[in-house]
Amino acid sequence: MFVSYRWLAEYVDLDGITASELADKITKSGIEVEGVEILNKGISNVVVGYVMEREKHPEADKLSKCLVDVGEEEPVQIICGAKNVAQGQKVAVAKVGAKLPGGLKIKKAKLRGEVSHGMICSLQELGVNTKLVPKEYAEGIFVFPSDAEVGTDALEALNLNDEILELGLTPNRADCLNMLGVAYEVAAILGKEVKLPKVELHESNEKTSDYIRVQVDAPAENPLYIAKMVKNVKIGPSPLWMQTRLMAAGVRPINNVVDITNYILMEYGQPLHAFDYDKLGSKEIIVRLAAEGEVIETLDGTERKLQADHLVITNGQKAVAVAGVMGGANTEVDETTTNVLIESAYFTGVTVRKASKDLGLRSESSARFEKGIDPARTFEAAQHAAALMVKYAGGEALEGVVEVDRLERPENNVSVTVEKINSVLGTSISPQEVAAIFTNLKFPFSEVEGAFHVNVPSRRPDITIAEDLVEEVGRLYGYDHIPATLPIAETTGGKLTVNQLKRRKVRRFLEGAGLYEAITYGLTSAEKSKQYAIKAIDSEPIRLALPMSEERSRLRLSLVPHLLEAVAYNNARKAENVALYEMGSVFLPGTEELPKEEQHVAGVLTGLHVHHAWQGEKKAVDFYVVKGIVDGLFEVLGVTCTYKAAKRDGMHPGRTAVIEVDGEEIGYIGQIHPTAQKELDLKDTYVFEVSLTALFSADVDEVAYESIPRFPFMTRDMALVVDKSIAAGDLYRTIQEAGGPLLKDVLLFDLYEGEKMEAGKKSLAFSLRYFDPERTLTDEEVTEAHANVLRVLEETYSAQLRK
């Protein structure tokens, strides 16, 4: 089922909810939304134009030279190859600079010596499936009705500024095979009201019963049949809004009368059929089982041999339709039709399914009859169709209907208790919440001492037992809200807490990166207790009431001082390459008597990071080695961080940065100040410290998997000359934002500050990778995205490409 977001909004208030958000809510409620298609994706600058003049191209027989008013000061000349282009038409015009599906960009062109300022478009060129384009426009441009306003957005006029939700319905949810059914579902999810269509039908004094008589000889297969007459219709195209809604629903427009029956089908879920009354050949409709071997030519022009258990609609003698499947060619509505007989009936699903399968013929109507329709809508659907034919086909609706009604309508009463609901779901839902859910579902009910007695409406035949009501409550309460519980048993298995799992990830990663775990004292001296703290504090560190010594009299605020002591201890014993980490507690002064305990992780590295004696390779620890370790740690935990240059006591003034997550400072990284290194007799030493308490509480996106790209990527490099004061990270983030959805990766691969660079400047070289997982990019798309990046960089940082 294809659901137009804009059409749905006419029945339910969707303000503030995007199509994607709605799709997520519907899926979580139990109906899978298989995809959301954006109809105007990749299309822009297409307007309604008026063909003022049209003449044959002087140098090409198959081309036309058109003068087109596109709503600007002067009309433009457009060369068009469509056969049906003509003077006086209102058409869709892609102006110069417009974008069309497939990455096509409209440029000023010269065709056989004549300049063309744009393109007159067919519906296919605007992304409409060829199967859905009206036949008269299947091989040419689309022509708007005469009331279309020149210069306005053609996509708006064609209802292409819309999104289509594709519902993957299971057989039990046939109630959502129509817009009203989906509206009831969405209204229940959102807690909104359903705005039902209003039928305003003005009937003449003549009666339908004077023109037709209905006889049903197979009441078991057809318990309800309604016939309605509409005279003096004028066949023509249906309104553009109706055509576009049908196309969005996957139905091809044909003419106003047929389109109205299909529109009602999509709106109400009630299949209708329109007979040309004058071709019927009699004043009676007899519904019966077919004779074995009886032949009928259906609307698709195929002769079909029927079986004795197929249900047919006849004029008293010969079949004029296969009930619920397809009409006959002998009563088809065409341009000569003036009088229409509307059929609205209830055919049993088994009967329709059997005929559809035997004949190899499936239709939108048969699909709905097979799964079951709502008989409560059968009469209203016929009345609404008649009203639309009066309004859009100029018809005259006759008074009343001719009806054969032998349909039994037993009340469907199902009861369930709150206790049973909670027992099955493992929840503690209150009676008030259950009542609210049934109210949102528009299920009439009464409540007696915790038991709900529900009178299930006929549109929901899938609700038959108490467990069905439990399912309704569960899915609208929210499967995500149902607590996960262990089975009740004598013993239960233990598990790690979330923080314990994360601590193990941290330990495993740091040890994998070559660091050894150290465990140091939580007590320190008054002097060291304030050193290297992540956040400075005004009050004094916590002092013990009875310290063992002054060297162990304070609770520490940082892990780094003791790790530096450990490095100095190892260096003094000829261990020059040291990499240590520690996970432990620090103690911050609190407002209460007891201190606030936080978990931190810190690391310290000095000496060589890489030493391959056989290959003669040596790499000393530097800022970027330590930063790489921290980056890897954050990646393992799924947290994104940013670095900002900073100055901190005890740290190198030019090689220190603070670490921020969501704008909050949670740690730092950098080199120990040379003075501090000298005091401890250390060589270049680098440290980091991060608050695990803050890190573990940071919002983490769920892991999302993407398929391996099937299409090639394109790479562009740029070397930018900027002021030395501009941080590479700022440029990096700006490039990512300006690159748009096509830019997937950005890599800084070079920094140059040599003698050939002017004073106060530096050169930063980035490699940018573009690709689209759904198609191959064009050079023009990548060039445009790349040019936009350069423009933003120039405007923001006065950056220039290095020559």
C-alpha cells in the first residue's frame, strides 16, 4: 500500500511530524514501513510555462521552436522534441540551472543552430513511473489544465512535493489497504482525531429504481449489492489533484469517471465498478454463478473462459463483469459514455480469490475483496462516487439506490481484563491507559470492574478474541516500553552492568594499544593533589582526619601525578620506553560532608612508540600518537569528541588540548611542561586524562550498518593557504558541513609552513571523497559540491587555494 503523506494529512493532523518520523512510529506500532520515497528528490527550478508561439525548427523536422512564458519579464525560447507540443499549452518547464532526476542539470544549449533556454518536460522526465502516466501523455510532454498559474512551482501543481510511505501489510491488516484505514491507524498512534470525508450529494427527482432492477441468484457469494445511476456525464480528464493522488497511490489515471471509482477504492477500500448504462442492453442486473465454459472479454481485451464457481455480473443474459475481479469490455466506460451505472457490492473473499487465481488476473479490487472489505462503507462509497461524478463529470445523480441486502452483520463483541493484558505483556498498564488506547483506536467499549467489553467496528475483522485486544494494547502502548524480564525460575544468570562492560572495553583497548595498567595510591600530598586536575576547584582537596603521613594526607583530584612518578621510577631503572594507563577514582569536594567520587582514566607515554630494530625503524611518542590512542578509545565507546587548543598549568603551552563531548570539557591531552619534565628527570612525556563518569553518560548513537557501496567514489584534493591562527580542526568541521550529503570522508594529509610560504600563513592539504550509495556521481555534481566547499572556506576563513 502506497500512502501519500500529503493526502493522509487531510484526514489526520500531522503538524510537526515528518514523513520519516511517521514511518518510524508506524513501524514500531506493528505495520512495517518498507520505505519512504521523496517524489521531488533531486528536482528543482521547474515551473509552469505557457507556450506563446510554436513553429517548426528551420533545420530539423522533428523539433519545434517554442516561445515560452515562464513567469519572468521576458519569454524564453525553448527547442522541444515532443510531438504533442502546441501553442496555447501550459507545460512543465525546467529552466536553465534546473535539476532533474538522475543528476541531469539543465544548461543553455544550441540545437541545430537555435538557442534553447530550458526544457519542456514530460512526466517521466520529472520522475513519474511510465506505467502511471496517463496514456495521452505517455509519449510526449504533460499539459496542465488551463487554470494553472504561469511561473508557479510545477512540482506543487503535480503534487510531487510529497513523500510516499510504502506499507508492508500482512494479510490480517486489510483495514489499512485504504487511506481511511491508514488514517485510523495513524490517529490511534498519535492520539489524534480522524477527519472523515463529507459527502454532499444533490439528487434529481428521477429514481435509480426506474432505470435498473437488481437480482442476486448467488446470495452466499454476494450478500450485498448496491446500484446507483448517474446520467448525462461528460467524459474527460479528472481534476489534476485527483490524477496526482492516484499516481502517488500507484494507479494510472484514465478518465474522470473511472478515476473517481479508483479514487474511492483508494480512499474507502471499497471497490466500485462503473458500467456504461447504454451498453448494458437491458434494465436489469442479475448476479449469478457462471456457466461452465462461459466466455467473457475483460477490459484488458482478453477473452476468458469461466468456471462454474466463478461469480459474474450479467445483464440478464450475458456476463458484463467478473465479480470483484474485472469488468467486461462490452460495457466499458469510454469517451462516448453519457449514462453510468455505479456498482458497489460485497463479494466474499474466497469467491473472488478463486476466480482471480483461476483466470490469472489480479487487480486492486480483487486484492481487497480477497482480504475482506468493510461492508459499512459500501453504501457511502457509492454515494460519494456519485457526488464526485456530479461535480467533476457534470453528471446528474438519480434519487436513491437499488439494493439487495442479505448480509448478516452480527455484533463482534470481545472482552479482555487488565489483569490478562498485563499478564501476557509483562507490564503494569493501568485501566486508564487501556481505556485511552481503545478510545484512540475508535473502539466503542464499556468497562466493568477492570474488564473491557469492546464492540469491535466492522473495519477491523481481524479482532476476534481477547488476545487480539492484548496485541492492540501492546503495540500502541509501545513495544519499546514493554520491560524485558527474565523468565521466572529458581536461579537467574548474572551479567555485567553497562558501566562494567564499558570499563572492560576501555581496558581491552588501551592494553591492545600497548599500554600497561598501573594501580597507584588514591592518597597524595597537598602539593600534588591540585596538579593536573581536569577542572580547577576553588576549595581545598579533601584532607584525611588521621593521615598516615603528609605525603598521603589528601584525596587526589587527578591520576596523572602518580603516573608521572611511576614513569620517573622506571626511567631511573633504565626503562626508557614507558606506556602506562590507570582507571581509578578521583575525589572532588562536594556540598555534603562526603566527597564526590568520579571514575577517570589517564595515560602517560614516553620514549619510543615504535622500535623495529631489524627494519631500522624508530618512532618516538608525540602528541599525535597519544591523540590517536584517545581517538580510538572514543570510537570504541561510540562517542564523538572535539579537541580545542588550551593552556593548562603543568602542560606545554603549544602542545595541549582539552577534550570536549557535547560542548562539555571532560578531559585533556598534551605534553608535560618542560620545566615539570626537568623536575622529574623525564624526557618528552605525553599524557591524557578523561572523566569516565562523563564519558559513560554521554549519548551514544545506536550502531548503524551500511551496505558496501556498489558505486565508485570520486576524490578531490585541495591545498588551502590560511592564517597560522586557524585550527585545522575548524577547517575540517567546516568542510564536512559544507560538503553536503555527497561528501563522505575528509582527510588532512599535509601541513606546510616552509620558506616559500608568506609570513603568518600555512598550507593545509585535505583529501575529500564523494560518493552516493545509490548511484554513480557525475563530474558536474562533485564539481558543484566541491566548489561550494571552497566558497564557504573562502567566506569563513579567507582561505585561498595554494598555487
